[in-house]
Amino acid sequence: MQKKGYRTHMVGKWHLGFESKAYTPIHRGFHSFTGFYNGMQDYLTHTTSGLDTVMDVGGYDMRRDLWDAQGRSSMDNILWSLNGTHSNVIFNEEAIEIINAHNTHHTEDPLFLCMSYPNPHSPIQPPAE
């Protein structure tokens, strides 16, 4: 899509591999990614610990990966400050920011925004409101 001029962004659950950088969203055609790599996580703590008895890798997984102005990938942007914020709130706010920034800075380019919410399976943790 980038070859056709699209600005491409992904928000939410990746779950398509992260064994190496080559498998991650910004190396698979997205200008930016905000979300988590694992298949599931706690919606507030953003950890997998105790949720998956088969592949419990544990650890905090909420990140923002992107290409910087010099064309270098940045993948070490762990969003520690979002611990305690519900994933859906994070994803919704990020999508709004992407759309607003696109409408301000990239008005001539088409936008592709992939939203991948983790809601269809456990853990079932709806927002408080």
C-alpha cells in the first residue's frame, strides 16, 4: 500500500510474529504501530503473565514502533506510562491522533488504518464505563 502512496498505520493486537524485527508491523508495511505483539494480554497491566498456560512469556507489552524522519526504524518505545489504562482506550485515542495528524500533515495521501482489537477472546475485561 505504501508503494501506492498510502500512509499506513496499525493499532492493536499484532499476533503475527515477533521472533525478529522482520516479523514486526513496521517491517511488514506499516509506517507506525501502537499496540502489543502477543496474542493476548491483560487490558490494564498489559502483561501476559498468567493468561496463557501454553505460551506464557510474561512481561509488559505495550509499544509504539515507527519510522523516524531519517528513515530509521524505532522499536524500543515501550509505553510504560500507559500501565493501568484500558487497552481499548489507548487504541481509540491513538486512532484519533493518527487521523487528526493525517488530516493536518498528509492531506494529499490516502490513509490506511488497521484497527485490531483483542476483544473477541479472553481475558474478558470490558472498560469500567
